[in-house]
Amino acid sequence: MRRLYGILVAMCIATPTLFADQNDPALDPLFAELKLTTDKQRGSSITREIWNIWHDVDDSDVAALLSTGVALMTAGIHGRALDVFDRVVDMAPGFAEGWNKRATVLYLLDRNEESLSAIRHTLELEPRHFGALSGLGLIYMETGRYEAALIAFRSARALNPFMPGVDENIDHARRLLRENTI
């Protein structure tokens, strides 16, 4: 599951646009359209646009570090990736995607409590971060908090019904919740 999550994160990474991040005013209309569209191809396109914006930061040094950290994480060099993402959040504590990438690599390192803390930072900065909500759900699943996982996955789907794997995660959380309440 952790490897699959890392692959999904890597797939969502795209070339950044010009200096945006979670405060970009273009996000509001994109999220509005994401809720309204029923076209899967358009939904996927909007999702990529949102990720593009989230990955952008108005600091070339932070942008370079983020890119390096993502490359390390994608290559499975998680310890070094964490060091890089630690620098990202130190340099840009208001950059939600820095916190999200830190949360992801901590999850991949089986450091769930620290990952939860980084997810909370991400969601404080960008409450619509469907990737962070999905990561939250995965941690809750692994720690046996199936009802909380279901809530997190449903929240992610409400924000982005086109998110890869979210329906499967909801079904899996429901099944585990039923199995563990009997």
C-alpha cells in the first residue's frame, strides 16, 4: 500500500506553473469546476492543473529542493528525501505542498504519527488538499481507525471525485469497518 501511494504521488507531480501555491486565485474556479464536471477526462485534467499549482512556490531555492526531494522519494531514497523536505518546510513553512511531501515520505518511512502532524500542517494551509486527506485515510486504515479512514476518504472524494483509488479505498474502509464491528 505504501509503495502504491508513493507511485500515485509521483504520478500527480507535474511541471510547475509560475509562482502559485495553495494561495493562487485560480484554485477556486478549478475546484468549482471539479465538483460540477461529470467528464472523467476533464476531471483528470483539472486534477493535474490543481497539482501543478500546488507544486509551485515563489522561491527558486525551495522549488529546486522540492524537485530534488520528489526525485529522491520517487527513487525510493526516502531518508534523504525527508532531509530535503525538512529543509523545504524550514525555508517555506507556509507552503502546503512542502508539508504534504514531508507527510508522504514520513508515511513511506512508517513514521505515521509524524506524518499525521505534517498532514495537519498541510490541511491548515490548504483545507482542500485531497492528497493529504487521502494520506490521512491510509494512515487511519493502517492503525485500525476505519471509521476515521472512511471520513477522510469521503472528504477527499467530495473535493475530487476523479482522484485515483479513492473509491477503492472507501470500499476497503467500509469492508474493514463492517468486519471489525461484528
